[in-house]
Amino acid sequence: MSTSNQALDEVRTLCRRVLGAGPAANEAAARAFVEAGPNDRLAVLAAALRACDQLATDGRGPSDVDSPSPGLADAVARELAAASARLPARQRSLLALRERLGLSYEEIASVVGTDPPAVASLLAQARLQLRVERRGGASDAAGCEQRERVLSIVARRQDGEPRAPADDDWLMDHLVVCRSCEEAHAAMLESSVCYRAWQG
Ligand SMILES: [Zn+2]
């Protein structure tokens, strides 16, 4: 497969995760290539998100999801597509960029237009919300003053992003004594594993 075909596949995948598997996703990918060309990966992904935004504003997706044939992989895909469609578009984008395309936090920050330090927290919230959409239950109600710090370190650990050794030690000590943060930790891990198992 040529490099530009791989780039097109990647952009189509991102657009499907944001807009659903209907024709709008291919249209967004095509618009992104017209705007940014195939050579700058991050620029074309950013253009794809803008095109998705525009099509969503026009009422295209993420509801027009097609219905795959029966089977376990398809059942997983259906469940995740439905849960993901209920997330805010920004959270759908973040999950696709990280879990599916494997971008680093710095790359994600560049594509979605935010500061790199904010990405850990945004991804943590997206993973927690995906868990809520799949399994029900309350959104992260915190109840712990250290929650923000916990979520940020947990996300960085999950994603192999750099962090201070002291942060890891502090987190391990905290999870032993704080049940609600331990549950959030498990929920994020579960979301991440499920999302990565989602083919298509
Ligand atoms: Zn806590």
C-alpha cells in the first residue's frame, strides 16, 4: 500500500469515528485532502476534524451509522459506535486520535488545537465518559480533592507519556487509599482496551 493510501485510510478512520460510518465520513476525508494535501499528517488530520465539524453542523452524522452483519466483532463495534455517538464530538476525536491512530499527546494537541498539558485530562474525561455511555452509572462525580491530578497521571501512564517518577509513586500510594480514584483508574483502562478492540 502506498503512503498516500495509508494516509487516506487513516483520515477516513478518524472521520468514521467522529461522524459514524455513513457517507459523510468519506466526504469529510475527501475535503480534508483537498484542503491539506496528503503530505502533512497532522495538518490533514486537523483539516479532517474541521470538515467533520462542518458536516455535523449541517446535520450529517454521527447518527447515520450503518449496520454491520452479526458476529462478536460486529457486536462490539455496534456497542462502541452507539456509545461513542453519544459523546461530545471533541471526545470522539480525542479517543480516535489516541486509541486508534496512536498519536502522541503533543501530536494530538496540534491536531485539535489545545495545549499539550491539557491532553491528559481531556483524554481521561473522554475515557470516563465512554465508560458511562457503555455501562451507565454517573459521570465522574469526583469526591476526591486529588482527582484532577490522579486522572492526568493515570492517562499519562496508560499512554506511555513522560511523567515524573515521584508522580507514579504518589499515584500508587493514593490508589491504595482512595476507592473512587481506583474505580476511575479501572474504568479508564477498560474504556481504552474496549476502544482499541473496536475494528472498522
Ligand atoms: Zn482520590
